[in-house]
Amino acid sequence: MSRTKEQKSTGFLIAEKFFGIIILIIGSLTIYYMSISLNDIANNVGPKIASFVQLFMGCVGVGLIALGIFLIFVRAS
């Protein structure tokens, strides 16, 4: 039995929303754990590297959150 196009797009829509939520959670956890462990990084390797790590991981986290929000709100064609 072949599935209709509507059934396939419904499955893709559910998968897209699910992965959007997962990516949103991963981005939020990235920012959270980066902010928690920043003092440990500064004590171990120095404040200059800690500020670079904070900037880099903050951008990665914000990018993941933006991608997750995009996947949640975009309409599958």
C-alpha cells in the first residue's frame, strides 16, 4: 500500500517539530552549562580564554535556539 502525500507530509511535520524542540532544549542547556562552568574555566585556563569560550559557546547556544525556533514555527511544504 502506498501512502498519500498528506500522510507523508504529516509524518515530516511531526518529525520536524520534534527535532526543533530537541534542538531548542540542547541550545538552552548549552547556554546554561556554559554560564555555570565559566568560573571553573577562568580558574583553570585564564580569563582571556574563558571570555573566548563564553563568546563562542554563547553564539553556538543562541544559534541552536534560533534553529529550534525556526524548525518549530516553519511550515513544511
